[in-house]
Amino acid sequence: MYHTLPAREYQNLSYRDDVCFIINRILRPLDTTEIQEAYSVMLEAAGHYGCQHWLIDLRRDATYRPRLLTTFFPQPGDQAGSLTYLAYLVSPTLLAEMEALGDVPAPDFYEGLAYRARIFVDEQAAQDWLAGH
């Protein structure tokens, strides 16, 4: 079941209790301060529910900004001792741009880090990947 959580006006944040997912839907392009605030709100919710599975929906922002993706990576100490899984949802156009630039990390990129991440254009595929970890 989905539970709507308090969030900023530019994000829709929810918790899915059957699989322990935090779902963060970014509703419009964000500036740097808003990106940091959106991450903070999501991290607080994840800590509250003890949830290490995050779905971050960036499909409403069609501009490729590498910093947007890396801002939502867990930072050292955010969830100490817990491996966090991040599924990013992006538009097909944005994914094609990232692939053309060679900016889609291979899965082994995350070895030794406190998180694993993958980029998706299909929400069901993203949720299936999260549920498998």
C-alpha cells in the first residue's frame, strides 16, 4: 500500500509498505537548492521507515544534468551500514542522451560503495529490480 508523505511542493513523496520502497517523484526541473532539499526530505523518510530501496522519478525533467543524478546518491554516513538501492526513472530521450555521452555507469561501478543504482525508462522494470534486492 502507498502512503503519501510530507514533501516539498516540487516533489511527490510516498512510502510503499508492502516492499519498503521510498518513491520520490520530482514534479518539475529543480535548481541546486531544491535538489538538495528534495534529497534531504527523501533521506529523512527512508531513515524513518528503515528503507533502503528508493525509486527516484526524474521523467519530468528532460534536461540532462549529471549533477541531478549524483545528488541523489547516498553520501557517506547517510545510512551507515546499509546498502541502498536506487532506481532512477528517466525519459527515453534523456537515457539516449546519456548513452550517447557514455554517462551510464556499468553495474561494477558501484562495487565498494554504499549503494547500487540503475537507470530505467520503465517504472515496472525499476520496481522489479528494487524488489529483487
